[in-house]
Amino acid sequence: MNTSLIVFLKEVRENLRDKRTLINALLTGPLIGPLMFVMIVNVVISRQLNQAEAPLRLPVIGASNAPHLVEALRQQGFDPQPPVADPITAVRNRDVAAVLRIPAGFGESWSNGDPAQVEVYYDSSRRDTQQPVSRLKAMLESYSRLNGALRLVARGLSPALANPVLVDERDQSTPRSRAGALFSILPYFFVLTVFIGGMYLAIDLTAGERERHSLEPLFINPVARWRILLGKIGAICVFSLSSLLICAIAFTVAGRFIPTEKLGMDLGLGPAFALSVLVLMLPLVLLIAALQTLVAAFSKSYREAQTYLGLLMLVPVLPSVLLSVMPVRTAAWMYAVPLLGQQVGITELLIGGSVTAAQVGMCLFCGFAVAALMLAVTARVYGSERLAISV
Amino acid sequence: MIQVDNLHKAFGEIRAVDGVSFTARDGEITGLLGPNGAGKTTTLRMLYTLMRPDAGRVLVDGIDAGADPLAVRKRLGVLPDARGLYKHLTARENIDYFAKLQGVSAVEGARRRETLVKVLEMGDFADRRAEGFSQGQRVKTAIARALIHDPKNVLLDEPTNGLDVMATRRMRQFMRDLRAEGRCVLFSSHIMQEVAQLCDRIVVIAKGRVVADESPDALREHTGESNLEDAFMKIIGSGEGLAA
């Protein structure tokens, strides 16, 4: 029997008996992503829905100066509140989203046909109030336009005179693409899963074996070290691949529990999506297994390897964060960069865009090429004299 | 037969092994005696090709270890200083893993494994997982897996380390049995009594060099001391790091 296969079978068998490895590879690793995802998305969506539908409480100062305006507010889903003593403090202290002040001269200016001023107090640096504030501003503007039109009609003029330019908005986003913008973090969860699924195995099979003094006896067998390495990498890949598989299935199921349709969005989390993710992620499975083994081989102890790999886990989040902070157009070369390629590919699939066979091929080819390189480096380190010596 | 010719190995400034030569013959027990840190383990590691010597040569049954390390490892059964087992596997599974890696056929491996289980008296724990094994059980399992391919040459690095009196006696008898089977047995120790009792030939190492390479009788004669302990002291210069 091929010696790599002997090593592979033994590692898989031994680790199937290890509870911690199993829990990490088959439970924590694959499920933490979908779980976090569903939770975050549900919180975000329910907040947005609440803000959009619930009557907005709005303190009004000087309501008696413009009873018709206050009445209009009420009809538009605002809930006028008694005035606050100091609108500036109230907004800064986050007691209210916004305060409307109607000055004493409002009624007089209104009757004279002059522009009558109202004041809106708000804090634009507060993200949570952006939606209610823009709702209030839009309401005031449309109220102003409506009354302007009425005044023109009263003087025998066409209201169209006041609107020389008419804007007709044609939003090309689809329910699916709007969802994709919101869920650009999703690809990271797949990478994270592969990382966590294989991590304990990778540490255990090199740093752990050395610490438990079993690496030296293993290397005394008449087997080339790269064959042993291949068997170990294979075992890591099997575990991280199982992780990924469970994660992809979990996302397919989780997609049904995300009330995206309420936001006019649609997530493409079907079986076809799961399958495409698996294919795109294949090179990363090998690359991450080799990288983790390399780090474990360099580390002096199990704990040290754990620390390094914990830090390394943050690296794959970079493309996700970068792309969500500065959205750039997807370019062909991005598919050639491991991690980035998976990020743009999975995002593209999610928003219902197309990923061509050539792009998938590029993603796989470059991914496997880098993985092979990483494997060669790891094999070199594995061949070193010091690796086996446990001090 | 193991021939060691002028081995050198340095770690940075420290010359761990500085010109070691000796021969361990078939059907003999050769003892590598020296205080802690004398270079015994490093010498053995170069013999079983875990380390490459900076200079010098190792021949196992005439095969150059530098040129064909895999062939040399096939001919060696090694109990290294590191005796870690796989704790989720049973003793038998631990042995079988090494049998497969040595390329022993399943039938032959099982036959040989059961012989070793019997000889080493492992019956009562052979099917238990290695987690929680006593020191003695660990050493027995490690020896069984090291000898599963029936090697002609046996290297044992401080085989009685950590064993109780009974286990130590049995281990010594086991080494005599290996010699009786015509194997070349080389073991390292820092226990003088053990070396004196067992060895046909004693190689004394101190500070990375061979300071004596003789039979126990010749060693006594050479130093003019009738007591082996005194003889060792005289050769090494001090008794530091040695145990009676």
C-alpha cells in the first residue's frame, strides 16, 4: 500500500476518535458562520423594517404655530411629541432622532406667501438616525412642493412651471443584487470554516506530534518525509472539506430563515450556489492545509502554533473588508488571486451575476498553483533536521 | 553490524559529537556509556539518519547511511529517546501502523506482533488505548513497534530509563535474548552497573569523544582498577552525570 495512504488512513481514523477535533471540524467550524450570519442579518432587517413602518416619534417645538403642518406630519406616520426644553442636548444625548422647531413667525410668513422657516435638529454622524431624518426631510419637502403647487393653481398658473426638470428614477438593481451588497461578508464565512475545520488537525499532526514525542519515531521508518507530509495534508483536507460541505448545506438551509423578501431582496442561496462555492473553494482547502502545516512546523510548541494560526485567521478577512469598504468593479485579474478570486466569485454568484467557465478555470488554476508552491515550501521545511527533535 | 567512522556534529558553537568511531558487531551487545550531555543521543540520531553528520560516515551492514538512508532505516530497529505513542490508538494499532510503514505484509506483521506481545508480556493492555499507559507499558509498546520488521540491528537509547526494578530486569533479559538471536544490539546508558552487566563491549563517550572502546575486563585491566566504577571515573575524569 502507498505509504502516504497509510499515513492518511491512520490520521483520519485516529482523529475520528478525538472529540475536540470532531467538534471543531463538524460543528463549530461549519456552523458558526451560518449562525452568526442569520443572527446579524435578522437583527439588521428587523431594525430597518421597524424604522420604516413604526410611527416615528418626533418632538415638535411651537406646534401651535403651524397646526396644518403638524396634522400633515401625523397623516404621514409621524407621532408629534410635546416639545423638549433643549433640542440640541436632546439630539446629542441620543434621546430622540430629530427635533422639529417651528418659529413664532411661521404663521405670518405662511399667510404672506413668504418662505416660512422650520428647523430640523439632528446629528448626521449617528448612523441609526439616518433613515428617520431623511424620512422627515423628504416629508417636509413634499409638503412644501404640494403647497407651492396649490398656490400656483390659486393664481391661475400651471404647477408644471415650478418643475422645469422632471427626474424619473430607473434603479437597475435587482432584488438579488441589493441583497448581495448587504451580504458581501458571506464569502469570508466559507474561508473561516475551512480554516477552523482543519486547524486543530494541522496543529496536532505536526506541532502536537512533536510535543508528544511521536514525530521522531515516525520519521525513523523507511519512508520519505514528503510522503508522510502528503498523508497528513490529505487528512487535514478531508476534515476541512467536510467542514466546508456542512457549512454550504447549512447556508442553503439558513437562506430560508432570512426574511430578505421583506426588504425587497432575494438571496441566491440555493443548491446550485452551494455547489459552485464548493468548486471555487477547492484550491483554498489545499492551500490553507499546507499553510497551517507550515506554521505548525515552524512553531516550537502546540500553544505557539495555536497563537500564530489564530492571528493568521484574520488574514482572509482582508479582501472581504476591503471590498465592502471600497467597492471596486470586479476585474478579470481578481480571479487569479487566491482568496480575492473566491471573494469576488462567490459575491458575484450571490448577486445573480455570471461567473464564466474561464473565470472559474482561472480561479482554480491559480489557486492550485499557489497551493502547490506552498506545499513545496512546507515539504522543504518538513525535510529539515530540526523538525523532528522535541526538546 | 554497525560501523561508525569519525563522526562530527556541531550545533552552532557547541561540538556535540567530535570524532566518534566504533564498531558494534552482530551477536554482541555494545554499550554506549557516558554522562548526561556527552553526545550519546546525538550519535545515535546520526546512526538512524535523523541527523546528518557534519563529517564522518556510518555503515549499517555495509550500507552507507548518507547515501541510502531509507535502506539503512529498514535494517534498524530503533527505540529513540522520544517514545511518544498515539494515544487514541490501542497498543496493537500503534504497532500495526509501524508495521505498515515498514512495508511488512499484513499476515507477517500480525504474526510478528503477537510474538512481541507475548515476549514483552503486553497481553493485558495490548487492546487498550495508549492514553494513560504507564511508563513501562509505553516503553514496551515502543520497543514492539520498533522491532516489528525483524531488524538485524537494534538501537536502544537509554532503554531502562524510567522503568521500575522488575521492568528493568526484564528489559535486560530481553536484550540478552536479542543477542542470542544473533542481532547487533547497541544501547546507550548512563548507568554503569547496567553496562557492566550486559555488554560485550563498552564504548565510553565524554564531551563528544570516545575515551575508551574495550571489553569490560580489558577496561579494568587498562585502568588498573579492579572496580568498574572506579575505572569509569578514571577515564571520564569525573563521575558527574553518571549513575551507579
